Amino acid sequence: MDWKAVFTISGISWSIGKEGNLYVVQTVGTFGYGGTLTGLEGDVYIGTSNVHGIPGDVEDITDYLEGPQFDLSGSVNIDADLFAGGDKGLSVDLDESGQPVYNPGAGYMYTTESSLVFGGNELPNAVDFNIQIGGSESFVMKVVPLWWGK
Amino acid sequence: MKAKDFGYIGLVICAVFCFLIAWLMYSTPAYEPTIIQLDDTFPCKENNSEWIQVDNFTVGESFYICSYVKSNVPELHKQIQIRIYEGKRDLMERPVYYDNIWVSNGEISIPLKTYLYPGSYTVELSSGRKILSTLRVEIYGE
């Protein structure tokens, strides 16, 4: 087993709101890693996420997409120097005071993610598994009205 | 159709998708956030057509939150959220009152359409996950 200190992550996601906008969101953060010993490693994640708990009566959701979150994820990879695998993640969305956001009628705000992971590391293990716990912050970069939007 | 053909089709779909994303990123201006600021926010009630600050209310008395909205958008028309928590807001505490209201630049008075039992409450005004103002209100029995 290996426990690593903090890494910096950066990602860009594209979210489509039901009001017909495409939101380009950048997320940066840090996390701790626990799992099989891998040495130096680099990962790329490609997947989908679903944001829960945004009230249905809010017309502009940008201020709901921006902000800090607590992140937890786990992945299993087939590893032979270069590796590929699957990752499931959960992020609890927080407000500026660092508390979970509860919206009556919509519930707590959280995001679930399912991703494919590709990467490479120094120590091939045949099978890697790990969990990652950390924090991140999201910023809306672009809002693109789509053809069915208002 | 051979497996190789599916691979080519997948590649073409990926290329078209990447082109669309690149085109959207290039052709759309950067997002400029609407920045809202609430100045001089206090619990209030109407008295002879004037809004006066009141920190303590009696049960059943109607009260409002008064504030002055400033933003970087000249013709602001945006929703903000108001939540009331019992006592001091604790971790995972759910609000006893929630409303989603439209605001414009300038003076506003937000009615709190709820019945609150005697006690102390935290009133929080926010825009999404951005907290705009937090204040305390005391409700006394009659």
C-alpha cells in the first residue's frame, strides 16, 4: 500500500443545463492518494458527471456551479506501465462558508462522476486500485447558449 | 461491417465532437460573472411608509429584510436565495425557510412569508453558493 501527499489537479468539464446553456467549468484542487504503489504517475480522466440538488426554479445556475467542493473517488486500473481503468467519484458541493448546500425541494448539492482513466506510472502492478480524497474549486469559464435555450 | 469500420466511425465522431468543442470555445466570449453586492442589510419593518431597522420581533409580526443591491450589470434582473436557520447555522443544518426572489439594482425589501417560533435565527442571503449577507434576528413571544 502507498499513501501519497498532495497533488494538484486541473480539469475542464462541459455541463448542459436544462435551461439550454452549455457551461464550460474549470476545476482545480488537491487530493491525497491511497492505494497500490505506483511511483510517479500521470492520469487523464474522461467521463460524465451529474450535478444533483440545484433548485428547479433557478434560471441562472452559474452561481451554483461555481464554488468549493469536497471530493472522494476510487479507481481500479489494469496497469502495464501504461494503464487504463474506471473511476467513480462523489463531490459534496459547499458554499463559501465551507458548509454543504441544502436546497429545499432539491436536497443537498452533490456531484457524481463516472470516468475512464488513462495514464502511465513507474511501477506496473498488473492491477492498481486507489482512493483519492481532497478538495477543489470550480470556476465557470464560458456560458454558451444552445439552440433550444431561451 | 468490420470492427475496423466501427473504429473509423468512432474516430470521425470524436473528431467532429472535438471540432465542435474547439469552435464553441473559440467563438464564445469569456464568461463575465454578475457580481452582486448587498450593502446595508438589516431586518426591517414598514412604519408610516418608511422602512425602519428592527432587530427583535414578536411572534406573528410580519418582517422584512432591507438592503441596497449593487452590481456590475446596469439592468440587473437576477434571482437570489434567502434561507433562515434556527439559532446559529450548524454543519448539515437545514433551513426552516427558503425562498428564491428576483432583485434589481437599488433598495429592496424582501418579505419573509413564514411563521417563526420564539428564538434566535440566522438569515442568510445568497446567490447560488455565494453568500451575500448573513444576519441575526430574535423572535420573542407575545
